[in-house]
Amino acid sequence: RMLALALADIRQNCRQVIVLGGKYRSVGHGTRIACSPYWRRHAAASAVVFSGWHRMSYVTTESFSFQSVELERQIRLLHRAVGNAVVDDKHVVFAAGSIQLINALVHALSPDANAASPPARVVANAPYYQAYRVQTTMFDGREYRWGGATAQWTNASRNSTTDEGGFIEFVTSPNNPDTMLRKPALGGSSAVIFDHAYYWPHFTHIPSPADEDVMLFTMSKPSGHAGSRFGYKVAKRALDYVSDSIMGASRDTQLRMLGIVKAMLANLHGKDDIFAFGHDVMRTRWRKLNAVVSRSRLISLQKIPPHQYCTYFKRFREPSPAYAWVKCEGEEDEDCHGALLKANIITRTGVFFEAGSRYTRISLLKSDDDFDVLMERVTDLVNAEKYED
Ligand code: PMP
């Protein structure tokens, strides 16, 4: 009876949100709810119920550590089965979302605060995920500082500033917001942190497993459980920061993630593979959006090759990006976010990504309902363009 009441309450709230959100639909945030129909189908297999006395301690009884040995084993199995990362000879460290690990890694890769060397510069190639800048400037200190977009530190300008400290470069592949696979721009002795949040077969083809020294992953994207706040790093070196700051990821979350990862693994390459499902949803959305936007002379989308070989699906696959990176074709300083807002579409301005206001990002990770409304509004916008022959 309590469950029935709770469900009625949730349904009522959902209805209210849809009614209130009638005019403006936000496709600005990257919240990942496109996967929820999948988890509704696997509701029982992925459910976790535990009572009040369970998992109360800081540490597990099996290993006396903050980290579940079984969850770590399942995550390693998942990467091996998907073929998107080499994890065998590396440490896996859990955290409260991969966002928490951004500063942890910058801290670990920076010179010692007492060392004579100048602070490290933390950089990323624009357009880049803004959390790298926000977090680094938040904790700016003696050891590191935000160095801005990589372009200003290309080899030519670096040579003239040899007295500067080393570099820590964030490389997001596929990139948020423009969804391109990327390589480091600086090279040399720079330390590199690879953020592979979207390096899963529903968002990109997998040409080969990533095998870098420092890699970031999050469960927010592959399974869609952003609210559980679970991310991890895979790296050659272990890291004390997480145990020193929050003493590991929540054990409740670890238990939930165990159920989720097991359910993903159990269905891999089967009738209801989460990556096949995710790829199908994202590919269909990208196709629809492209078909409409290709008729426009005012806005355009990033170009992605139509077919790329994926080692996971063992075939050529169509693009299925998490984001549409929209360019307004007018003046250099055109406010693309503002232009779409006039059509009642909330996006995330390119200014966030240090790419200028001419660009803006649309999240394609929303619910089917949100995507349908987005399509209606984009179609109206494009149909309203008038040209003389
Ligand atoms: N890296 C990238 C590139 C992201 O887009 C995001 C989420 N938008 C994150 C990291 C953070 O993920 P989490 O939810 O695990 O903190």
C-alpha cells in the first residue's frame, strides 16, 4: 500500500513538472534519462533493497577497505567485455562522481607545494568541459593554477616561457560539447588526464581500448545513474586523496552500482544489450535532428563521419553523439543560445566551453518526451526561415 501511495505521488509530481515545463524545455543539462526505459524493463534485476542495519561501517567486512572488491571486479569485467579501456595492470579508485576526481588528479600530478618549481598550469583544448576550469580556479594555489585553453600554449609560445611550470592537460574523448574523439594537444612532458566519460558504444564507435596512464570514468553516462554520484579513475598510481577527503564512495551507492553493472554485463550482446539500446536511441535522435537542421541556413551541427567501425559491435555504425554542438551561421559574436531561447529551447552557451557565443550545446540525453518537443521547436524554427530565390 505504501508503495502504491509513493508511486501515485511520483506520477502526480511528474505530471506537474511536464505542465510547468510546457513552454520552455531545457536541453541544456547533460542529465542522462534517455536510458530510463531500459531500466524499467530491467527493474527487478537491477533493484537493490537493504535494511537499516546493513552496511553501516566505513569499511567493508570482506577487505576492510572503503571500496567493494566485488564491484571493482565487475567494473574490470565490464571494461574487458566492452573493450573500451585496458584496466588490468592499473588501480581503480572510486569517488562521488568523476567530477570529484578532477581536482584530486590535478593535485596528485602537481609539483609538491614545498618544491622550488613553479606551479603547474592546468589546460584543456577549447571547446572543453567547463568543470576543469571551475574546479581548478576554485582550488587555485601554490601547486597549480588554471592556464586556460591549450591553444595559447602551443609549442611556439611554450618555448618562450620555459621558466613556467609544467602542464597538466585535460583531454576529453569523446569531447563534451562537440563529441569528437581527441588526442593531447601539447605533448612533451605534460601530464595528461584522459576523461572518457562518453567512451562507451552508445555514444561513439570504439576504435580500440583506451590505455592511458590516467583515465577518468563515470557511471553517470553509460548506465545513466547520474544521481547515484559514482565515478572512478583508472591509473598506474594509487591515490590517497579520496580516502583522505571523503573516505571512499558511499557504500549504499556502491551496492546499487553493483546491481547495475551486473545487469549490464548479464545482457551484453544479448537480446536487450544496453549499448545496442542506447546506440539505437541516440542514433535515431541524431538522424532526426540532422534531417531538420540540414535544411537550415542559419544553424548547423558538428560533422561526424556517417559510418565508423566499432570493435564492440564488430561492424560499421552510424553516429550517436550525446550532444549536438550548434553553430549559428551569422556574425562571429552572435548569441546562439539567445536565438534558440527565442524558440523556447534552453541550451548551454558556447561561452561556458570557451568557444564563444556563436556556439551552443543541445543535450540529446533527455527523455523521449523532451526530445519530441525539442524536434517540434527546432522544426518550427527552421520552417520559419525565409529566403528569396
Ligand atoms: N566529465 C565529463 C566530460 C562530463 O560531461 C561529466 C558530466 N557532465 C563529468 C565528467 C562528471 O560526471 P559525474 O556525474 O560522474 O560527476
